Amino acid sequence: MEFRYVAVNAQGETVAGQLSAEGEREAARLLRAQDLTPVEIASGAAAGPARRARRASERDKALVVKELATLLHAGVSLADAVASIGESHVDTGVGPAFLKANAALRSGESFSNALRAGDLGWPDYLFQLVTAGEHTGKLAQALDSAAAQMEYEQRVRGEIRNALIYPSVLVVSGIAATLLIFIVVVPKFASILRTSRAHVPELSRWVLSAGLFVKENLLWVGLAAAALGAGIAALFASPERRTRMLQAVSRLPVLGEWLVETEIGRWAAMLGTLLENRVPILRAMELSQAVVRIPAIRHKLEQALRDVRGGKKLADALAGVRLLDVTGLNLVRVGERSAQLSTMLRTLASLHESAARDRLKRFLILLEPAAILVIGGVIGLIMASVMLGITSMTTIPH
């Protein structure tokens, strides 16, 4: 049987070709005998191009880092663990990336450089944690910490998405109901506008005219709505615009407080993880700033980093930029005095995570009735204007 293959050679280069074998396992064995690491093997009889592995999600990345740490804890060598993961995850982008990393390891590269060769879009702190783990001989523990941090960030994103599902459904259904009324209900009463004897109120005239316009230009209205949606998507696709939007949102009363709590919690968790794995504090502060998205907070952290470089303690530097409250500063100060700074930062991250969760719940408690009131008010206004138009027909001017 003929098989097509894509493989990585000892130099880390990708090669492709065909070979004869009794099955996929035999084809993989033959490739390894030629010092090639298989990335993809497909039957030559299959029509069309070879199936491409799906893109690795953030969840896939966190799970595979955890899997690698588990294999290393079990005593499996790094090279064998990386090769095993690459061969068992061929259905996602993780497989080819780890096979490339395996080829780089075999050519003498460090594991941190090998991960970079895989080009999977890893977070920057993973490379620093891996480098620290290689230097201290505790690579498995470093990978555990990286997986925990990746899971923490994934959990925060998941909580935000889940919390916004109901308000989003509410808003979308309200807009759909309003459009349905405009397209189906309002035009049926448009004849009121052509009744010369009726004194139609201006509000009714505006609403009925708008309903007629939407129905008669439904295609153009739909195209305009699609263009508006595309424009909003393009607006959010720009990192600079997203940053400016986050900065603006951070100034709002409830939502802004939640966003600030979330950002400080992510920063504290990241800094604690890096320090726990013996990353020098200056380098750890530089890396932990990368997870902060709000420019105002990042500017304060940059100032704190300059102060620490100048000889200040971390607690004094953070107090100078007024980033943390009294409780947070006390935790950092106690951590420095007791040589348990990473543990105290983890505690600080938990406190801010809990506070952010409470603020998010408070925001949703306010958002849901506000959305109901706005949508109900718009629909009520439309129906009231229609009723006013109907009743105006009974009032005939003399």
C-alpha cells in the first residue's frame, strides 16, 4: 500500500514524499529508520490534499503542557515524552509542533529553544519557566506551574464568556423582536399616514415612516447592518483600539472596577508563578507585565520595576505607584520579610480573583434589568405610537 507522508528530518526541516508499507504503523517505523520524524501519514489512495491538523486551542496547549509534566514526573525522558506527544496529537497543531521540537532537541537545542521552533504561539512566560526549570533541574515542576497559569487564564476568560451569554441573548432577542415589529407589524398601519382627515401625532408619523422605510429597503438595511457589524469586528481586531477601549472601560464605575481587579489578579498570579520557579525578580516583573492589558496599570508596573532596579523593595515600589490596597501591600511586605513572596502573591491573586468575580456578578445584576427596561421601553414606544395613530383616526378635525 502506498502512503503519502510529511516528516521532519534531523535538521528540523520538513520533507514530504511517498513510500510503500503494509500499514500506517509500518510506514511510521520505516520513516523513523530513515531518521525522519513523521508528522502526517495518509493513504496514497485518498483523494485530494492531505488532511490538515486543526488549529490548537488554548485548552489544547494547557492540556499538553500538563501531559508533558506528568510524563516527566513518571520518569520518561524529555526526548521520549516530546516524541510521544507529537505522535499522539497529530489531529491538532500540537502534534506537528512537538515533532518539530523533537527534531530540534535531537539536533542539540535546549528545550526552550525547541519549543520556539515548534512555533505554536506559546505564552512568553512558558519559555522563561522552562529555561528556569532546565537550569534548576526541576523542569517537571516548572511545566506544572506553566500549566496552572495557562489554566488560570483560560478559566478567567471562560468565566467572562459564560457570564455574558445571558445578557447577549437578551440583547439579540430584543433587537430581533424590534426588527420583527418594524418589518411585519408597523407597515400594516401605514395607511394611517395616507388618511388626510386624521391628525396623526408626530411620534406615530416618525415610527410608521421608519417601519415603511425598513420594509421597502430591507436589503439595504441588512447590508448596512452587516457593514456595521464588520466595522465593529475590524475595530476590535486592532490591538491598539482594543487597548484604548479597555482603558476607557476601566474608568467606568462597576465594570471598570471588575476589569482592574481581574488584571491585578492575573499579574499577581503570573509574578508568583515565575518567582516560585526561581526566575529573577527583575525578569519576573518584566514578564508579568506582559499579561496586563490596561495601559494605566502597565505604566504603574513599569514605574515599580524602575524603582526595584533602583534598590527599593517590591512592597515600597508598589506603594509608591498606588497599585495595591493596604491588604495587598501587607501581603507583599510579609512575603518579602518571610522569603515567601511567591506564596503571598498567589494569595493576593486569589483575593483579587474572588473580588473580580463578585464585581462581575454585581455588574450582571445591574445589566440584565437595564437591558430588559431598554428593550421593553423601545417596544412599548413603538406600540404606543401605533395605538396613538389608530386613535387619531377617530379624531376628525373640524
